Amino acid sequence: MSQPDRPRRIGVLAVQGAVREHVAAITDIGAVPVEVRLPRDLVDLDALVLPGGESTTMRRMIDAYGLREPVRAMAAGGSPVLGTCAGMILLASGIDDGDEPVLAALDIAVRRNAYGRQLDSFEADLEVPAIGPEPLHAVFIRAPVVTDIGAGVEVLARDPDGRPVAVRQGRVLATAFHPELTTDRRIHRLLLTSIEAPAERPA
Amino acid sequence: MTTIERSTWATKVGLARMLAGGVIMDVVTAEHARIAEEAGAVAVMALERVPSDIRKFGGVARMSDPKLINEIKAAVSIPVMAKCRIGHFAEAQVLESLEVDYIDESEVLTPADEEHHIDKHVFKVPFVCGCRDLGEALRRIGEGAAMIRTKGEAGTGDIVEAVRHMRAVQAGIRRLASMRDDELFAAAKELRAPYEVVKQTAELGALPVPNFSAGGVATPADASLMRQLGAEAVFVGSGIFKSEDPERYAKAIVRATTHFDNPDILAEVSTGLGAPMLGISSGEIPPEERLAVRGW
């Protein structure tokens, strides 16, 4: 099934947000980036990235052009998906402020803008054992907080106060921070690696 | 164990990057703000009057009443921006105390200083500033602006100045990018901009901060035009709430900004929209009433 000769095609949901930065990161790791604005753009993708941006805007544009069901089906079918910040909110199965979940592909609950307003945006070094011993420098912008975690979800990193900020369930990966804003490509490589890895049984 | 650093340059520019591909809408009430958010705006600009009314009413245009800004902050979950006058750092201090998410040091308000812009590095809240050409953009970045918007001519509904300014910035960048390293010193002098920022722009082949478009966007096709000319996102002032059907206009401009390179979708969202803002041709505005010339 795997064709190592063919470069992997990784889609970036491009309705709004830090699309360009994810496209650059995907190019850096030797995969082919594909901007996704309409359902037809999802054809032949090996993985999908949901970027940072404004989750309320992205939610509306996903529904306006019929992207919700095909993206949900992709995640449910075992395709690797990475959601960063707003992308984590789109993936979550619960949102604390009463908004309806969008994709519900990841068994976590989140609270939007939970660190505060822009003045509370911050940078910090995180321990992320899954990508190696070197700390990961992470940028958090009006970031969400994970408030609840399902049994099958693995915590990959916590913020300095001990709250989960990177989580994984099967091949669905999400971060509250923005790996696309720094030059460390280990989170994107983790996504690429999971394309090759044998499918795990969702817990 | 780990230290946290707040309000860094990376977080300031980072928020601007999160707004890319989106529409930032001028709003004058909490109700407008809710309509904007519902339509898919990525942020709102809290104002007492949209630019076309500032033009009509005349007088001195100042920072908005904090009461209005707080009402708008309470009404929406998307970022809230507010404007201060050029050089009026005390207004900017008030806006920072209100914890707005971005401050626009704006030519739409009456300038408070005809020589100095605000030293934006000393603020924790990020700033956006307007420009007409590359030199002006790089001077503002040198002063600490984390986002640039081309000025256009606000409150006109006429896109011609926005196009002029965006083309000037993009042509300036292409010219810098083609220069030898030893030519950049003279370029900095000519642009009246800090050498370091000039060099960074030449190396990147792009501004070191996101470049958005403002001033004159009144239709979905206007938004598409500016995106195709290189704007990463679009500010819309009077264009939405001075149109016949603001809710539909807001939605249509949001969709046009995302699908800027898809003429089929542009045709669909432009169909039967009702009248855009009436507007005034920017050529009819006497030179002393032009807003874009404010800024030094």
C-alpha cells in the first residue's frame, strides 16, 4: 500500500488563518502542500492540517462550502490530521462556551481564548518526549485550553502550569500552540511519520 | 520549571498571521460587532463613526469612548481593535489599559503629531499602521508596527487609492529584492527607513510583517482584487454598514476574501447583493481633505 517513491501530499485547510506558514513547514519536511478550500481539494491527500486562525470564521467557511462532512470522514477513516490552535478547537468533541463541536474527531473538551486576550499571548519552552529530548519552543496566541480529556487520548505536552497543550488520539494530533510560527519542524514530522505508521486501534 | 514570556514580537506578529485570509470590519455598536462576527469577520475595529461619516461630520476625530470599546469587547469573541491618533501615545496607553487586541495608529483620525509617530516597541499591545508606499511601511515597522495595511482612501468606497498603494509597496519590494547587498545602504537612505528593516525585506522578498489592505473596499470583487495584488487580508470600513444589506454584504465579502481566486464563487456571492455604499470618487476629494497623506 505504501509508495515511498511518491512524495506525500498534505492538505492545509485554507479558508482563513496561518496557511502560508503551514505550507512552508510542509515543504520543509519534503512533502507536497495542497491548499484546501473546497471538498474537491481533498482528493488524494495523505494527511490534513487545520491551521491557526479564528475558529468562528473557519467554522462558518467550512459549513458554507460543504467541508464539514468530508473532513470528518477523513479523520474518522484514519487519515492523519493535525490541528493547531483554532484547528484544535475544530477537532474537539466539546467546546465549553456552548458552541457546537465542528468535527468532533478528537475526544477532548476545550475552552476558547482561555489564557485571556492578546496581552496574555506568550512563548514558552515545552517538554515533548514524543518528538525527542530537546524542548520545543512554543508560541501561544489567544490559545485554547484543554479542559477535559477522553480515555483514549494521549497527552504529549503540558504548559508550565501542567495543562495539556499537545494531545494525540490515534492519528489525530492537536496543539494549543502554533508549530507553524517557529522553524522547529518536529510536530509536522510527527504528522508525516504517522502516515507511514501502521494504523493503531482507536481506544 | 519553564519561564513564560508575554507580549513578545513573535506573539504580536503571530496574531496578525492568524488574521490572514480574513476580513476585519469597522463597527460602531455592539450589535454591528455581532453581525460582523456572525458573518465570519476575523476581527472588528471599534469606532464611534465609520470613515465616511468622519468625512461628512468633519471636526476633530479622536479615539473612541472606552465605554463603546468595552461594549464591543463584551459582545464578541473575535479580536477587537481600536484606533488612536497618529503620534497620540496617551490614547494608545488608554487602549492598552482597555486590553484591546490591536491598536491602529490611524490616519483616519485627526493626527496629534505632525512629525513623530508613536514608539510602538514600548507597548505590549501590537500595532497596525497604514502606508502608501514601501518607505512608509518600513518606517512604521522600524517604529514597532507588527502589521501593515495599505491606506487607500478611507470612507470613499473607491478602490483606486488602495490599488495604487498596494502596487507601490509590491513594486518597491520587488526592486529591493533584486538589489546587490551593497546597494541596500543607499536604498535605505532613499526610502528613509532603517537599514536593518530594509535588508530583512530584501532577503525575504516580502515585508517582515503581514501586509493587509484598507481604504476603499466596497464589493466582493474589490476584496478579491486586493488579495490578488498581494494583500493577505482586508479591512472593510464603511463598505459594509453603509451598504443596503450589511449582513449579506459582510458574508459576501468574507467569502470573496477566502475564494479570491475563484471567479465562479465571486460571481455567485456578487449576485443580487443590493446597492453597495454610494461612495465618492477619490478624485473629487480636495487635496486638503485626503486622509492618506497623513503620516510621515
